[in-house]
Amino acid sequence: KQSMEPTTIQEVIQIYKPIVDKAIADMLPQVPNPRSEDPAEAEKVGFTRETMEGYFGVPVYAYDVESATNSLLEPMWDLLYRGGKRWRPILLVLLTEALGGEVDKILPVAYLTELVHNGSLIVDDIEDSSEYRRGEPCSYHKYGIDISINAGCGIFTIVAML
């Protein structure tokens, strides 16, 4: 439980965002963050055969783990790594604390609101023909419309499966 000393929303976000980011990283297979200089980033491999089977079941033939990582996880994490305030899950955490609930029990659900939001942003940028999102070209400019639609909708699918 955090002490509620902060007086501005920016201070609240600064305290709680790392908690939400860790919850996301614990639940969604990560790819290396190209914006980071941390050598540990190279250890993030995205999907493995085991994680894909956990999400999607045993395949009839075989999963192409590299393609799934490149076309689903990379665009998902690209937007997540760009930042964002994470206020939706933070609000759920704060409400849980205010009502005397256990934050550890709500975190596995709270971060899902951020994933859904990011999926909707990827698809919305295509619909609106947006150019930039969080200071960089929109996903569909980087990965193409087809991959971006699959990544945006893939987030909804992953959220529904968790």
C-alpha cells in the first residue's frame, strides 16, 4: 500500500506507473525495448512455443513463434514502451486502496484496462489516418495496416484469454 502524500496527479502517476508497468511485463511476453540501453533487454524473447500454447492452445501443426512475436508482440510493446500515463489501471488501484481492498488481487485485472486502451489506440489511429502517437509514427506507419489491425485486435484476444 502506498502512502497518499502526493498532491498532484503527476505525482500519483509517478508512484503507481511502475507498479502497473511491472504487472503488464509479468503477464505479457516482452520483446526488447529499442529505447533502452539496458543489456538485459536482449534477454526478452517474446513468445516461446510454451507461451503460445498457453495463450492459444496446442497447435494442429506448429506455431511460427518468430512471426507471431514480430507481428503481434512487437507492435503491442512498441506502443506500450512509448509511455502513456496508465491512469486507467492506476485509478482501479487507487479505488481498491480507498475501499480497503487488496491491491495484489486487483493488479492482475487492473493492467488489462491499459492493454485494451492500447489496442484501441492502434486501431483508432488507422481509422482516423493519424500520423503520430506518443511522439512517434503510428503503428500502421511502422508495421503496415494489416499487422497493426492484427496487433490491436490481438491485444483484445489476449485480454479475453487471461
